[in-house]
Amino acid sequence: MEYILSLTFICANGQKTSLSIEGVKATITEAQASTLMDTIIAKNIFLTKNGAFTGKSGATLTQRQVTKLDVA
């Protein structure tokens, strides 16, 4: 199984922007996701067309099952 953490931020202009991280552990907690978002907001390292991240809107953890097929 592969897990993807999607973080949705509120930007300086009031719009929402999402950031997805693949390969996270299935055991990530709400507290850990919230702390990660706080750190991203505080460090202000992402440049978006909507401005800096100013707040948190939400987070989701998606589970994806990938089956590789040997066709060669």
C-alpha cells in the first residue's frame, strides 16, 4: 500500500492551495499532520501564485494500492 498525505492551506489572498506528499507512513496522526502544517507555514518556504500560506484548511491521508503487471 502507498499512502499520500494531502495538506490544504489558506493563502494570503484567501484562496486554498494543496500540497501532496507521497510515501508517508500509514500511522501518521492528526497531531503530526497539524505540526507539519504549522512548520510549513512558519518557515514560509513555498511560493505560490496565491501568496504565502497563512493558515490550515484541512488534511487527508489517502491509501492507494498499486499492482504492477509484468507485460514484457
